[in-house]
Amino acid sequence: MHFLVDKVRRDIALLGMFGAGDSLLVAVSGGPDSVGLLEILCELQTALELHLVIGHVNHGLRGEESERDCEFVINLAKLHNLEVSVANLDLSKFHKSQSGNLEALLREQRYQQLQRMKARYQCDWICAGHTADDQAETILQHWIQGAGIFGLGGMSPVRNDRVVRPLINIKRSELREYLVEIGRSWRDDSSNMDIRYNRNYIRHCIMPLLQKMNPNLVRTVSQNSFQIRAYANELEREAEDVISHFFFSERTGFLFRASFLQRIGSTLRARVLLRLWQHIRLPEGRLMSGHLDTLSRIIARGTRSELNLPGGVSFFLGHQWCQIIRACNITQMYSSIFVAPPSKLIIENLAGTISFDLVTFPDDELPMSQTVWYIPIELIGLDYRITFRNELRQSSIELASGHRSIRRAMIDYKIPWFLRDAIPILQSQHGPAWILGVGIANWARAISSDGSYLRIGWDSPISLI
């Protein structure tokens, strides 16, 4: 067994890429990296009991050259007696001067096609031929673009979408020497020399300069990336643990107490906020480090705040509660709803349900609870409705703690300002009888003479109110 093949075999086991008996879709462009990957996997095929399928994506950007690449891959499949799947794309309408957009588009389209092939052939993994040189170039590009530790960790050897990179520790020069030794030819992509593409400019212009200072630059960067990625993965696990304490629904977004983020370090806080934003953002927009720094300062300060973020996301903080929500889910106005017990009313923006029932209790058996309230039927009557603050701007309520406006009552009872328009208010002919999070009006507090009550219940997975 060639030493390079043995090295890849050990990396596959060490990094937990795939196991004996797995079916692999090998992405082969025809270039030296992907051809080298295929040859190494073919050498390991018997020992690891692998089933190999070749996947080739023809972007169609180089005319006859692209067609010859495709023919080369098909012939390579015949040589090894392997199945091959070819996807032909038409991206010629994208001008080469759009290098940044084109690079991203090609990558997105390529992986979409490979995932379809993987599903069609029922493969367990997609194998990509990225080398240690690709890793170093990727990390340098991320550093230039201002990436954080996750970007500086480079490409993961094993991705969540079951893409693996068996050559991630192999230098490009080693791979070419191996192909020469076994007498295997490859195709050279002429577009790889076009320095208008960011990756090519880094490869041909920047990397050679840096390697004059450190001839082992590729190996150094590759080794450092494993350490950075290990730290980044630990940070990710900690972030997910924090987020597990937050409430989420499609309507409310994320709701959580600011104290969860105030008591953790700024680096972990920034990662949590980024993960929250990624979860609910719309397709457009990019969250920059400046947005995260601003959010982190706001939460650490703990004062009332509102911030619009890219991707159609809004952030609110008030009375130590935070909300990160899609702006399109913020409802500004609510309408009155007449209540006919027994009934239930879902308040989506508070992630809760109000229930109304007519019940009878002896005087000494009236159960008490922080989420259940009782109002004598003889006081409230049978004509009442649930309404909201926008319809009662000038109204007030008499509480045990004194007379005040509804707005003042919500402030005094520390209801987060960004949720106040969604707070249900039970309105009767005598005025407001009950406000969620505030309580029952004085006039509605009494013992029923006949034991008949309107029971109001509030059920929610979070203790928001």
C-alpha cells in the first residue's frame, strides 16, 4: 500500500469519516485532486468494503474543454468499472467578471446536484477532494473577509450534510506526485489560472509570498485549523445548551430572559445571538460583527431597546425579557373578541392560551393559583369580551395597589413593552375586569353569593407574564 493511501486510511478512521461497508459518492471533476481521491479510494475499496459511485457536475462554462472533462471522467469510471452520474448545468449567462457571485453560485449548484446524486444512488456519504492547500487558502480568504473563529477553523473534515474530505491533511504536491507514480493522468482546468477569482488570486499571488516566509505554511495553517475548530465546536455546543433554555415558536420567535446572556462571556453571547438570528432570518441579509457587538452591549446593559437586524429580524428588550422575531410576525393591532364560556382563546404572540369556564364553588373551597382567576358572575354578568390595549388607550383600572391607567399598570407590573399590545384585557360593561400579568380589578374581587364564578385560566410553556 502506498504511504499516501495509508495516511488517508488513518485519517478516515481518526476523523470518523465513514466505515466499512459504506456507499460513497465520489465527486470527480477530472482535476488532480479529485482524480487522486478516486484512485486512493479505489485502493481502499476492498479493504474497507466500500461501494463507490462517481458524481460529475459539468458547469458548461468552458465549452469544449468542459465536455472533454466530462468524457475523461466517464472513461475513468469505465476504467474502474464504477457507476457514474453526470449533471449538466447551464450557467453561461453569468459573466466571468462577476467572480464573487459566480464562485458562490457554482459551489451552491454543485453541492445541490451532488446531494441529488447521493439520494438517487442511496449513498451514505459524498467525498470531496479538498486538500490541505485548499484548507489554507480557504482560511486565508476567510481571514481577509473578517471571519470569526468558525471561519478561521476552515473546512470541516466531516460536514453535517454528510460531506467528507478524506484529503484534508494531504498537500496538493503530494497528491500529484502520487498520480505520477501510479501513471494516472488528469485534466487541468484553465479557469483555475484566472486571478479575477478570489480563490485563484490567493493561490497564485498571495500564498507564494507567504510561503517565502514559511515554507511549511500549508501544514502550519492546516494544523492550527484543527485546534481552532475544536475550540469553535466546543463553543457551538455551549451555545446550543444556552439556547435550549429559550422558548421558540414560529409566531413569537425566540423569547428568553436577558439574564441567560448577561451571565455568560461575550464570545459565547455573540455565538448564541448569531445562532438565533440564523434560525429565524429571511434569506436576504448578512449579520456583521458590528451587529453582534451592538446586541451584546444592549443585553449587557439591560435597558429598554429595539434593534432592526438584516434578514427581516427585529430584537426587543424590556424588563429583562428579550425577543428575537421576524419583523413580519409582529402584529401591531388586535381586535376585540367576545367570550362565551366554555371557550379557549389562543394568544399566539404570547405563546399561550386563555380558557373561560363557568364554575361553582363553595365559599371555602375556591382554589387559588397564579395562573387561574375567579370573578363572581353576579358582578361581571354575561356580557364581556377580550380586548387589547390599542382599544383602551384612555381607560384605567382600580387595583389593590391603587388607581392607574392601563398603560401605567402594565409598566408597574413589569410587562415587557414589546408585548403590551398583545396582553389580553377582559372588558365588561363596568370597565376592565382583568388584565393578564396584572390581575383582577378591585370591583371584581369578591366572594360570590351563590358560588358561581367565571374562571379564567392562562396556560403557557413560559413564565412570561
